[in-house]
Amino acid sequence: MNSPEGFGASAAGSPDQVEIDYESYLQIYSNKEVPFYFRGFDFRFALSQGLFSSAGIDRGSRALLKVFSALIDEDLAGGGPLPRRVLDAGCGTGFIGICAARALAKAAGESPLVCAQDRDELARIFSLGNGARNRLAPGLFRARTEALLDTGMGESWDLILSNVPAKAGRPVLEDFIGRSAGLLAPGGRVIIVVVNTLADFFRAGIGACGASLIREEAGPEHRVFVYGAGDRGKTAPGQDGGESPPEEILPLRRPAYLRNSGCCEMEGITYKIDTVHGAAEFDRPGGAAETAAKLLRRLAVDDVFSPSGAPFTALIHEGGQGHFPLWFLEFLKRSGAEAPRILILHGRNILALWASYSNITGAGHSVTAGGGTEIRISPGVDLWLDRDRLSARMFPDGGDTAGQGCRFIAAFPESVPGTRPYDRIWEGLGRLLLPGGLSLIALPAAEADRLIKRKPPGFTWLGDLKRRGFRALACRRRGT
């Protein structure tokens, strides 16, 4: 099996050892900075229109911190130990975890370990950037891009905090209740906040998994639950003596995440695909993918994909759960064209990357004894800001990379309001695409018009196709 990069703790940046300038991401993707006062500390948090609660600190998180603060006071008054290992599940901009880290460090007189996790790489970057802006001591706070509660086999927590993502899907939410209780250390607690419309669902779920309901606080819009493991809390993965599934495809191995399984058809090619909750294109390919596939079939680019014996690298940016990557590899196979030696899947949503990786390897396109394609994962935000990390994914051994890069890049950019990504798309392509290489960009038609106006002189148009509100553009980087 391929050995993918960028999952779980790996997504924190350790495999490629590329230092990330978090402040650059915050400057581009932040729409505002807001103050917040909590337990004697003045915080400031950068928010983003690409993440939850971009207008201000949401009421649900405030309600959760109010209950958390009360429990700290009760623990101090009763002489009980304060939590030492804390997980902020679904962290967003890092607000809850950062406040908890500073408050517990002050109350305990020593540093706890607070880990923030989110499926979105932009959330991880904002969490670490906000931690730095609020001067959290090294070792106090870390963040990872991973599925909800996938914190590593065997990890346990004294406290799990979560402003539960209500749109995660009922099966995932039900799974969250039992798994969170099973991840607790002895005496540990979970504090969650949910919208009132889900209060009955969560209360019933806490009882059904055998967790002990410790407290319930009702507010005008939200409900806060505090619960412990109880007598029948489900064990964490890897703790029941069974064989743990490979980390890279864990969401698809967990029934709660699997949403659809079946066949789809795009441009005359039928492929099997499994999709998950928490990512788009779960029932059919999106309009951008369909438009890109239709345009690629019309292009005369035999020199890009013709069998030459020289291995090449391809990159797919925001390729979703695998519709376009699956179609692309099958299209090359049926055309008798050369398949990429390395295919890099790049995007923000780790669940989509997981699904795409699993679908590609399951379809038999991965490395075999006779060749095939090596699939590499690279969680990231956009092609320009992530250029160094992407280069490291292409050439993990380092060395002189002059004259090396991708022969093909397919990009499906997701625009965040106010970020003006058009120059960064072209700059990223200029950095990562080889001279003579092909780029295929598909996005909503209005966004495509703006992208076209920003095209630099180093690219030549090869094709343009509009379809159902989307537009695909093909261009070649000039040079030899």
C-alpha cells in the first residue's frame, strides 16, 4: 500500500520539516480581529470568513467556556486535580482551546497539554497563528488536521471540549458521543455545546452509550452537556485488543462516516466511489469536475501525457472526495497515455483527502510491482502559500529541485470572500508547473472571469469551456 503523508499528527508539518509562516496565512484569510476577556486574560482572535463564526465569538463557545470556568473553580475548591491533557475537538480558529490552555496553566501553576483538532487545514493554521498572537508558551498548545476525535491510537484525555459541528451528520454526531466518552482517562470529562434543537438527541445519546451525565446547562439558543465515561463508555480505537485499521483510511472504515457507496459516470467513464459525511460531492460529481473533464477530453495535449518513459508528477488541488482524480486516472489508462508516477492530492478538508486517497487506491491505480501511481497527501490552503510544502511533497529527499515540478495541475479553487485568490493561483502555478506543463482550472463562471483578467504573460491559453454556471480553463506554461 502507498504510504500517504499529511494525516493525523503528520499534518502538523513534521514530515517535511517545512517551517510555516502562520502570520502570512492570517493576514490573507482573516477578515477581522476581535478581543475577548476570560479569567483575567485579554485575548485577541483573528477570524476568517472561511471558518465558523467569522463575525465574532459565537454564543455557543461563550456558553461552553462559562461552564468550563465554573468546573475549574469547583475543582480548585474541592482540592481535585485539574485536567492535564485537553482536547479541543473541531477547533475552528482555536478560540476554546487557547482560552482553556491559558486558564489551566494559571490555575494549576504548571502547563497542561492542549491539543486542537479540525478537519480543515485552514483551521489548524488559524489555531496555531492565534496561539502565537496570544503568546502561548511553547509546548502548551498544538493543533492538528484530522477527523473528529482521531487523535492517535491509544491517546486518552482528561478533558474534551467541543462546540459540536451540527452539520457533521447524525451518524457522525452519534459516533462522537460514544467515542468521546471512550477516549477519557479515569475521572475525565467531556464538555460540549450544541444548539437547542439537538439537545434531546445528545441527551439520549449520552444515556445510550452508558456515559454518566454530570451537568446540563440550558441557554436561549444552546445547551451545554458535561459527561464522563460511565460504566459502559465505548473504548477508543486500538484499545479493544483488535487490529486498528490503517490511519489513512480510518473515516471510510468507520461506518458512521460512510455516506454513499456506488458508481458514478462522467464523460463516458464509470467509476466506483465511496463518500463520507463532512465533505462535498457525496452523491455525484460537482459542476466544476464535470466541466474540467469535458474540456480535457477535447484538448490535443498528447505531448503532456504520451508514453515517454520519463516519470512525471501531477497535482490535483481541491479535488474533493475523488470524482475528478478517479476519472482522470481512468481517462489516461483508456487513452493509452502515461499515468503520473506521483499524484499529489492537495486541499483543506482532510476527510475529502482521506476519501479520495482510499477511492484511488481501491480502484487499483496505486503503486504495484509493475508500476502505477504513488499517491501523496498534502493538506493545504492554496497553491501559492503552500508552495514550499508542496515542493517538499514532490521531492521529500530534498536536494536540487531546479527544473523539476509538475507536468499537470488540475485546480478547483474554493474562494474565501475578501481574499482575492487570483494572483496567488497564477503565482502558485508559475512556481509548481514545469515549462510546457498543462494546467486545468475549473471554478464558478464569475470567478473564472476574474481569474482570466489576472493571467500573467507566462501562460498560453489552450481551451475554454462553460457549462451550467462553471467554466474550465486550460493553459500551458511557456518555456521549454
